[in-house]
Amino acid sequence: MTRAERFLLLLLLACGGTSHPVASPRDETDWQREVAPVFDGTCKRCHLPAGSAKLDLSSAAAWLQHADSIKSVLIARSMPPEGPGLTDEQRAVLLGWLQSR
Ligand code: HEC
């Protein structure tokens, strides 16, 4: 982990208390617009309700519920576990969505 990433992690942990577990209609709309395109291309094949990862991440509600572990895998760059990873820009979009909740 670089210094910048460690800083980002601390920042996210510090903000952790502000996220709320219930997705509003606006959360869903924003999720569809911002997160879904990246999710569809990079996470969906394993993270659907019946996916191999056994962790359904196909909605804003699921992202809010699992926000902390999603932030961790994005910062650690541990997902996707194989193949081309996310670009910095894609990670920023996903983290940005989580952080703005
Ligand atoms: C090739 C299949 C595959 C892809 C693609 C994939 N995942 Fe995963 N993911 C898994 C599996 C399998 C697990 C459970 C085992 C593990 O933790 O390694 C997992 C676990 C997770 C977890 C839980 C980690 C924890 O510590 O509890 C999160 C969060 C996650 N994935 C997010 C993502 C995101 C976000 C993407 C897209 C950027 C993604 N995954 C892409 C297979 C995948």
C-alpha cells in the first residue's frame, strides 16, 4: 500500500460512521448511473445473487450493506481476483459513490 492509499484508507475509516444502511430511491438512481457500468463489466459475473462469490452486490442496497468490505477490497485492489483489474478512475468512481452516502 502506498502512502496515498494508506491516507485514503484512514479517511474512509474515519467517515465510516456516516454511511446509512437503507438505500433511498436517489441512491439507487445514482448507483445505476455511476456504479452499475463498472459493476456490470468487472464484478457482476461473480457477484449476482446466484454468483460464485456468494455475495450479491447487484444493488445500491447491497453496496451500502457491505460498504466497509467493498471499500477494503477497492483500496487493497483485491477484487476482481483475476484478470484485468479496475482502473484508478473506476476505483475513484466506486469509492466516490460509497463515500458520498
Ligand atoms: C472471478 C470472480 C470474481 C470477480 C470478477 C469479483 N469477485 Fe469479489 N469475490 C469473489 C469471491 C470468490 C469472493 C469470496 C472469497 C474471497 O473473499 O476471496 C469475493 C469476495 C468479495 C468481497 C468480500 C470480501 C470480504 O473481505 O468480505 C467483496 C466486497 C467483493 N468481492 C467485491 C468485488 C467487487 C467490487 C468486484 C468488482 C470490482 C468483484 N468483487 C469482482 C469473486 C469475484
